[in-house]
Amino acid sequence: MRGATIARAAGAAALLAACALPALAAPGDLGPVDKQPVNLSAIGMFLAFVLLTLGITYWAANRTKSTSDFYTAGGGISGFQNGLAIAGDYMSAATLLGLSSMVFAKGYDGFVYTISFFVGWPIILFLLAERLRNLGHFTFADIASYRLDQGKIRTFAAIGSLTVVCFYLIVQMVGAGQLIKLLFGLDYNVAVVVVGVLMVVYVTFGGMIATTWVQIIKAVLLLGGGTALTLLALSHFGFSLEAIARSAVASHKDGVRIMGPGTLLADPVSAVSLSLGLLFGTAALPHIMMRFFTVPNAKEARKSVFVASGFIGFFFLLVCILGMAAITIVGTDPQFFEGGVVGGKLIGGGNMPVMHLAKALGGDLFLGFLSAVAFATILAVVSGLALAGASAIAHDLYARVIRKGEATEREEMRVSKLASLVLGVLAVVLGIAFEKQNVAFLVGLTFGIAASVNFPVLILSMYWKGLTTRGALAGGLAGLVSAVAMVVLSNAVWVVVLNNPAPIFPYEHPALFSMTLAFLVTIVVSKLDRSASAAAERDAYDDQFVRSQTGIGAAAASNH
């Protein structure tokens, strides 16, 4: 019985951990959630956070005068500030709850899974950061369309970005409702509406300036809370990691086996496909790419990734220590189990070990603080997503495709704010509509689309002279269709959602197949394209290469 409970907890944690991605980064599907008593201290601390961030939004609104201010904070965010904001995107409630509970349940496997979310950052640092800043202005489409057909590529890139944003917003909103039910004791619909309203306020009035500072404050609170809880846990074991490990082995039902590899991701194909989605999907998420346009130059872009990597790596180490400490402190204490049965079902569900650890070491007040910070993480992420979606609609579709560059800044700003409002309403409606649905498949679909649609076009446009508009469109379409089809035919949708007896596509993650297909189709079609426009696009690569390396002609920061 106890083994089955731990297995279910590990499964729930794995699902939550799969949602703990940048940008991604909120709880997704928490599985069965037990509504907890109303936590007044948590609600009070969250209201204090909201009041602080609304004050920042008011301050930011007075400094948001142009489209550059709205989309990218005028390029005036420093590398350190931007790195902390990126870390705020990545260090999510899902990271704190899901990954720590996975270490609590599986030991070494949970540690390996945690580290796997970190390994994509060198790709962003060495391959993308500098060229993104030098070539882009507001959005991913600025880079993809630099030497290709503006209308076609911007339309395609905007559709790809909006698809990722909408799917991911559903995950965030459903996660918000479930998390508040879990931690605060409030109703699901109340939580979804609160998140939606605050998201619209942050984005519509404060733009990127407000969104950035909300992320920075949340990152500082999460790092501070995580560090304080880790120090309390270490003090319980005489500040000895060895003592924590020995105690965990003695307390865990699996004993010394938690210190070795288990069965997690035993299927190598699924493991590779998930890894590719994490590596390349992360680098192609629209709201992550937008962050590199908020710094003044390429040097600060590189510094952003370096700073973000440091904070993220530090936080993940904290998460692993907390998971190991919880095995002894929470796993052997009857007060944290239903009916007082140690090894039975954890009160609140399988993702609660770190919250129970906070209560055990810091009391109800510390538990309330950590709960409030966990909810605040969602606000930062959905604000970034909404801003990315609004920029795709207003900057790419309206200003560049429909108005062909003739729109004034005032008109574009008006469309941006209207788009933010529409996305907010849509997010609330979809969040409520999907309350009872298993939305885990949307995580795989989101990263599959980002890795298969956005990433091939992005990386080839920057590094391959032979890319043409026809190749980019054909490859992107092939990646989009195959990624969606494979997720629909997989176990997550075909069996779990549609109730068919067996999946047609045997793997959970599509990136290995859909991304490979997208690259192949893009390269083959580009090679076969002998049109005059294709020759002109290849010739334009040299000018693009010079700008990507030197930053000559790149947008400069605004003065505030």
C-alpha cells in the first residue's frame, strides 16, 4: 500500500516537473488536488505582493511611452536584472513543488530529472543570446524574417508563437486554479479570474517594464524563501549533507536504492525525445526570446544568460536538498499523513512535501509565505506569455503584415493593449473550461511545437545561408502538423483523453521525430528552391551575418 502511494506521488511529481519549464513555468496538471482550509496568512502575504506589484505597474505605466518601452522596456534593462528576471521565469511553483517531491519519492532519479531542466542553457548562451539581441527588435519574427519574405514569414512566425502562447496559457491557468485550491483553500474559479485580471493589468498598463520587475521581485522572494528553508533543514542535520543522505536512506522505504538510478525514463527513445524538447523548445519559447531584446547590447544579453544560469543552478541545488531533507523530516512525521499513517497519503497530495517541510521547520507563518510566493510565480509567467502574444498580434500581424509598416506607434500600442485584454479574457475562459481536463498533454505539445516549428526556422535563419522562404514555411508546417498529430495519437490524448484502448504513436514526446522532420523538410525544400527570390535571400545572408556578429544597425536602448 505504501509503495503504491509513493509511486502515485512520484508519478504526480513527474507530471508536475514536466511542466516546470521557463517560461513554463507553472504547475500545469497537479493531478488530484485536495482543497485545504483557508490559509489567511498566505492570502495576506499574497495581497501584500499584489499591492507592491500594482505600485510597480503604476510606476512603469508612467515610463511606458512607446512601442519599444511596451515590448522590450526600451532595451534599458541591465544584464543582471534581466538574468534575474529570466531566472524568475524558470524558478516556478512547479519547480519548487514538483521537483522537490520527486526527490522525496525517488531520490537519485529525482535529482537527475532536476538537473535535466538545466542543461539547455549553454545552447541559449553560446548559440542564440548574442545573435538574438543583434538581429531582433521586438519579436522572434524579426529574426526569422530578416532576409526572408516579410509578410509570409511574419504571419507564420506569429501563428507559431500564438499557438505556443495559447496552449501554455491553458496550462498556467489550470495550474493556478489547482495550486490555489491546494495551498490557499480558495475556489478554483476565483483563482483563475484573479490571475487573469492581474495579468491584464500588468501587461496593459506596465508592459515589459512592469512584467520584468514582477519577475525580479518574485525571483528574489523565491530564492530568499528557498535559501532560508534550506538553512533551517541543514541545521536540523548539523549542516551535513552526508547526514541528510544517511538519514534519508534510513527513513525511505527503498533504503539505499534511492541513491542509485531507477526506472525513470527507462525507455531511451522517450528519454531522448523529451530531452530534445527541453533543450530546443526552451530556446524557442516566444516569451523567453523576448527577454533578450530588453537589454542594451549583445554583451548584456550574454551576461543575462550567465546570471540566470547561476541563480537557476543554485535554486535547483536547494530543491534537491529540500527533497532529501523532507524524506526524514516529513516522511516520518504522522501529522503530515492522512489518518496519521506514516507512509500513507500525504495531506494535500503528493506534491506537498516541501510545504509540509516549511510548516515543520518554520511554522504556519513560513508556510503562508512560501504559499504566497508559489502563487506569485504564476503571475510573472502568464504576464510574460500575454506580452509575447500581444506583440505577435500587434507588431507582426497588424503593424507589419496588415498595415505593411505604415501603422503609427499610437495605433500599434492601442492594438497591443486590446490584444492583451483579449488574451486575458481568453485565458480565463479556457482555464475554467479545462478545469476537469487532464492538460498534461499540452505541455508536451507546447514544447514539441516550439522545438519543431520555431527552433528550426530560428537557428537556420541565423546560421545557414541556404535557407529560403519556401523551405522555412514547408519545414515549419511539417513540424507543426507532425507535432500535433503525434501528441494526439500518443497515450496522453488517444488513451487518457479520448479513451481508446491503446495509443497509435507509442511515445509521449514528439520532438525527436517532429523536429527532425522539420529540419529535413526545411533543408530539402530550400535546396530545391531555384527561384529568383531564393537567390536574393541567400545573397542577403552576408549582410545579416555581419550584423549578427557586430551589432551594427541593432536597436539601441531608450533613455528613461
